Amino acid sequence: MDTQVIDSRVNEAGDAIRRRRRCAQCDKRFTTWETAELRPPQIVKTNGTREDFSELKLREGFRRALHKRPVSTELVDAAVDRIRQRLLTLGEREVPAREVGELVMTELKKLDKVAYIRFASVYRSFQDVEDFRDVIRDIDQ
């Protein structure tokens, strides 16, 4: 229980701290690792219900939007990671589902314009061709 920290270093990824310690009673040295347990916020649906953040659901949304599009799995993984990190850095316990949808749209816009329009058409509940024209004009700007 009574130890002295001799040295502390952050690992290469920056998500853990390695501490070299010395026992005050027996003088033996040992190493401990400290990591932060980061929990993604709960997602608040439009009907008011709450659910845990699901990376699987997020990937499924990307998969559907990118169906038969030439986008690599690595790029999708990176986009999902950016969204997950963004949610973690918000520091909020709850995030509206609409905010997550906007993050997905931002990433899809960078990855593939067709996938972006597909996702937007469902996400924003397009009603007619004019809604598609508006989004296409937005992309061209």
C-alpha cells in the first residue's frame, strides 16, 4: 500500500501511463499501468428514449450508405473512430441522435458524395426531387 513513484511515462498512443514504483517496506520495484475508462455518452433518440452508443449501429449506417461504392474499409474505420472520439471528447453523458447523424453526414460527405446523398435522403426524410436538388447544390458549393 505504501509505495513511491520513481518514474512515470505516457505510452505512445497517449491512452495509458506507465509508472515505475518502489515499495517503502521491502524496497522492491514494480510497474503499474493506469488507463482511463472512457464511456461513450448515451444516445437520446428523437422520441426521448435513451440507448447506449453502438459502434455496430454506426458501422451499419455507413455500410448501407456506402453499398456498392468504392470506399475502403480502412477509410470507414477511420471515420467511425473520428466520430467515436468526437463523442468522447464532448464530455457529455447524453448526446442527441440528431448530433450523431450530423457527424455521420460530415464524414460521408468527405468519403463519397453519392453515399452522402443516400444517407441524407433517409436521415432528412426527403419528400420530393427538390430535396435532392438542394443537397446536390450544397455539395457543389
